[in-house]
Amino acid sequence: MRNLKITLAYDGTRFVGWQRQAEGESIQGLLEDALARLEGGAVTVHGAGRTDAGVHALGQVASARVGFTHDSATIVRSLNAQLPEDIRITDVTDAPDTFHARFSARTKTYRYRLRTGDISDPFDRAYVWHVGSRLNLDAMCTAAAAFVGTHDFAAFQSTGTETRDTVRTIERSQLLVDPPFATYEVIGTGFLRHMVRAIVGTLVEIGRGWRPVSELPALFENGRRADAGATAPARGLFLVRVDYDE
């Protein structure tokens, strides 16, 4: 058996998310089905990040153990021939037996795109959140920097999540402004469910003047989801990159 490291990109608009589900098409399900045709039997695929319905990826990473001996270029061509056009395999390499796409990951980079201004662009509607022009972008930049470090992010995860350890470390948290776009970029060692979208929702509420930057420490301390901002729409979120130790 060999252990494959598979890098892929996808437009998540029409999918139920990464994870295979009882109903609807998932990225994991389609990739497992394509690999199964090469293997001649079932293949289990593990993803680095379980992106939700509507979330996109530029550099998702998956791992799978297979027995077939095709070279990497042949695997890429075969998988892309089977997968729909909104999923593309960009690279396949052989990885050590100990490699696991999720558990071996050191950091993940996410990017969330906002569009400012009074008029939205119909060609961007599936990839940005149009938030209008009345935003205090300086306050949002200040607030974004406050997320760097190790904090308890319980207030920024979806309600009903069973995760017990909600402490995460953020290495970079920055709002990049390039009118009419504002892009939130965050790098961390791990993320809770809907965490990035909850952070973005909170930043937008700060930009709209609905809450002050000064209340962020209290959100980390109290850990109540209802106290933080609304969850931003899925369409603006991209999993950009997953990094591993050499």
C-alpha cells in the first residue's frame, strides 16, 4: 500500500461541503468514488479541512492509502477526467506512511473576501460577501490584529459543537484593503467549526459601528457564542493552503 498526498482546488458553491453525507454531493465522496475506480475497491480519503457547504478551496489537501501503482501524472489526469469541472486535482505525490492530511498539518491559511461599495458585482456573487460602503476599515484592521495569539475561541464556534478544547493559536490575522475589496487572511494551527466566519461576522459588526474593538477580550473570556458577531456567509471563504513540517 502507498500513501498519497493529494492537493486539490474546488468551487464549493453547489456542494454539501467536504465531508461525505447521506444526501447531496460532497468533495470527499466524489474523490473517493474516483479513486475507487482506479483501485478496484473502496478508498477512504481524509481531508485537511472539513470545509462547509458553499466554502471554496484553493489548496485543500487529502490523504489516501491505495494499492494501485500508477505514476503521479497519470493519477492526476485520471482523477480530473472523472471529477466535475468545479473540482480539480492540482498535485499528487507519495507521502510517508505516517502522513495524515489532517493530523499532520502544522498550519492552515484561510481567506475571506468582502466587497465594499454600494453596488455589488454579479460575477463575484458566489465568491464574496457584499457588505456595503459604510464600514470603518481602520477599526476592522485593529480588531483583526487582536486575534493573534493563543485564545479561547468558544465564542467563535457554531452552537451545538461537541469540541471540548476550544483554545486555538492564531499566527496571523490581518485585514487587507484593496477597494472595492477587503480580504481577511488568517493563519492558525487549528480552527473550530465556523470559527473564521464568526470572526469575520464580528469584524463586520465592528466596522459598522455596532460593537467596539475594546470588547474582544471579554469575548475570549466569556466564551458565549451569542455575544460575538453573526456567522458570515459561506461564499466568501476559501481554504488557501495547508502547511506541513518537512
